[in-house]
Amino acid sequence: MKALCWEGVNEVAVEQVPDPQLLNAQDAIVRVRRSVTCGSDLHLLGGYIPFMKQGDVLGHEFLGEVVEVGSEVRKHKVGDRVVVCSFVSCGRCWFCEQGLFSCCDNGNTNPAITETLWGFAPGGCYGYSHALGGLAGSHAEYIRVPFADQGAFAVPDGVSDERALFASDAAPTGWMGADMAGIRPDDVVAVWGCGGVGQMAARAAMLLGAGRVIVIDRFDYRLQMAERVLGVETLNYERTDVGAELLERSGGRGPDVCIEAVGMEAHSPGPQFIYDQIKQQLRIESDRSIAVRDAIYNCRKGGSVFILGVFGGLVDKFPLGAVMNKGLTIRSAQQHGQRYIPMLLERMARDELITEHLATHVMPLSEAPRGYDLFKNKKEDCVRAVFTP
């Protein structure tokens, strides 16, 4: 079959790779109908997560049709249209029983790397390096889905592929950030990052009752999309004093909840960006935490900060003094999608959650290298590139 493979730093190509096979009784094979780029994939392309091997298949956000099931699969049959959570979890370990699905003890079959890096291994993630299981990704014609009864979800008949696709990762990730940040009615919420996850976090905040939702980014086309489709307030940090604006819009206190949806390659117009970029390129630090720092500094005293962006290792100049002395609550996680996806599909069916606007560029899998070029380099106002094998 054809698949988009990682060939080296900033090099991808569509290659012929072996068809997936059932390896366990709880597996399913899914024919991919839609697969989409994600900002966290760019960390893999750039070499910032150094556990990729040449020929690894990329992609973790997808929707498709079941074509084969293992003998112990009970919830799905051949022909079912399913959206699959990007994180693999068994549904039976202690962490899954607590609803901490991305912390699953059994989803990552190659835990040694992350046990060394972080003390414990999280679950596995499709197409996201050998640190998270070495699983083949979704930018392919077919994909093996382990623990299919836990990770695959039937799509309601009235929900289009284009909408349901984002229930795989962007929507549950954004919803998790808003939910676990503890948003209360009438809260002022600030979201750093206006890509797919940031927009979904903003929409979730609105549906959870926030009084004001303010999204911060530097790309006008993304900010205008969020204003037009979601009805949120926006700030361009290259043109505005974000701190002053957030104080003005929150009664002088600062936002009650700050959600960081940028990750390890955050940008800033100030000298801190040059400092962090040089240290990252020299591998003196692994991640640029500029957006996290901004969220911490601007959050009100006693407020909540949720880190949604992907980070891989160590950061410099982390403002621990601000966290402690302001009495902030800091939370973070990879997405516990199995907790949220059924509810999100129901909201999609009721038109409460609209996501298809994120798919600004739809193209055949054969054009996936061009799609990643558009997505990575912000060409043609690309928010997300979707591939149709």
C-alpha cells in the first residue's frame, strides 16, 4: 500500500510499504478515508523528537472503514465507519479505569525510551515515533488499530467524514484542556494558539459556559477564522500588548483560565524567542516554552493554566516563582480521547460542534508532501491539510 513516510529531518515521501496485518485478537484493520496533519507532527518533521526511523509512517488523526476484525472484537464489524482516537489504550489497566487513557500501561509496547525520559511511559500514539510505541501512522491507505473496541468509535450517520475526522484528536484534545482546566460559568478564558486544537479548546470553553473567550495568535487568517466561525475574541500578539489587553478584558485581574495550545516550537516577537531558538537548535534545551511562560505570567492570581501543546523534554526559564507565589493550578496531559469522543460525536450530530472549517486543504495522499509544506510553512492560509487515500 501507499503511505507517507518520514525520510529524515524535514523530508517526507509517499512510499510503498507492507499492508498492515492483524497481530492480536483485539485488532482491527481500517481502510483510511480521511487523515489530517497536526501541529505536533511538525515536531517530528523538524527532528525535535529524535526517535523516528527512516521509513516510519506518519499521521495520527484519522477516520475510516473497518475491513477486518480480530476474533475478540465485539463492538465493530466489517463495513463500519469509525473515527479512531490518536492515543492507544487498553481500557483495562488501572489508568484506563480512572479515565486517564493516554497514560495507559499497555498502549505503548516500547516503553523503555519514555521511562528513561519521564520516569514512566505514557500510552502509545499512532505514527508518533518509537518513543510512543513505534506504531504505523494514518497517512496511509490502511492502518492496524490495536484495542479496537476501546479506541474506535462508530460515526453517527448524519455526521460527515469532514466533521467527524476531527473527533480523532483536535476536538477531544481541545475539550480536555477546557474541561480539566476547571472552567466555570462566566470565566474569562485565554487560549494561546489558534490552530485546530486552540480553536477546539476555545469552542469547548464557550460550550462549558465561559463568559469571554480570547484567542491569541500571530496569523490573521487563523484569527479571522476563529472570529467568523466560533464567535470568539482575538488578539494578534505581534500587534497588541497582550498583557494589557487581557487585564482590560478581565476587570484588571487577568484571565481565570489560560490554555496553552502551541507546544515546543512556540514563537514570540521578542528577544526571548531568539534565546530559546538558539538553545533549542544547539540542543541545550529541547523545547521552547514561550507560550507557557506567557500563560503563567498573564493568568490571574489563583487561576488555572492548562498545557495542551506537546513538549518532549527540558525547558529553560520556567517561571516557577510565578506559579507558586500566584497560587496557580497547572495541569497538562496528552488527550484522554476515549473519555470525550462519544460525547463530541453527539454534539457534532446536533451541530453544536463544527469542525470541517479546519480542513482548508483537501488533497489525495499522493500530494501529502505538498500538504505538509503548505501546513508547516503557513502557505495559502492553510490551517489543516487533509489527505484522502
